[in-house]
Amino acid sequence: MFEKPWNLAAYVLSFLLLVLGAILQTNLTAIAAVALFLAWDVSYLLSKASMQGRTIEGALQQTQNIREHISYFLAFYGVLFAVLFTQPAERQSHFLEVCRQSGIPIPLLVVPFILALIPILFFPIQLAKRNSDRASGSLKALVSLSAFFQKVSIFLFAHTVLRILYGLAMPPA
């Protein structure tokens, strides 16, 4: 499954779920996307062939790249929160009202930030199986889980922004 271009279908489906979530003004598409990401990454984690062609160093580098990208996302997200929290109370209330009218629950504003923190945590793991140069299950899990949390946090952030922008652009019904 992971050697054929199925990932193209996953990207297209993710894009469609983002667009449909905004147009239909629903959070169900976000739940569907998280389920898609979870199914993909669990399948990868459980697949015996998933680490073929990947060295231990390559897997570690991919995990490091994920952490680096997430740290940029966290910095950007932190700036957005800082701007919001430095606004006068009436502007903060107005923003929260816009979110409410767009159907965005307040926890959904914070969830991407919290989920993005998880791949940054460091837990020592065994890199290779004993007496082998094959990646351990722990390394495989690290790659899968880091990728999962990256996808979910970025998708939920984009979903929230699109819902709010679409809600602002469309006249109230």
C-alpha cells in the first residue's frame, strides 16, 4: 500500500474535506480527516513493509524534519494567540463571537496547538532491533505518531481558519 501512489488519493481527499467543511459549515469533515489520518498512520505502523528502503538515519531525519516544521507552526500559532490576547476585551469578544457564529467551538482553537506540542516531546527509544540494522518498532511508532500529530494539527488549524473566513464572507442566513 505504501509503495504505490495512494498518498495522492489521501491528499486529494484531505483537500476535499477542507473545502467541504468550509462550504457545508460542518466540523464532521474534520472528524473524517482525523479518522483518515489515523487509519493511514496505524496502517503504516502495522505494515511490515513500511520501513523498507528507509535507513534508521533516514527515519530519524524524517522525525527531526517533522519536529522542525511543527516548531515553526507552534511559533506562528503562538503569535496569533499573542495578538488575540493583547487586543482589548471587546475585540476578543468579537473574535469569539465570530468563531461561535462560524460553528467553531472554542476548544477547536486550542486543540491544534496542543497536538502540535506532542511530537516535540522527547522520549528515548531503541533505534534498531537487537543485533540488527532494521528499525525498531519504537522508531517506526515515532515516525508514524509524529507524522499523525503534524497532519492533524495543521489540518485542524486550516479547517478552523477556512470555516471562519467562509463564515465572514457569507451573509448570515
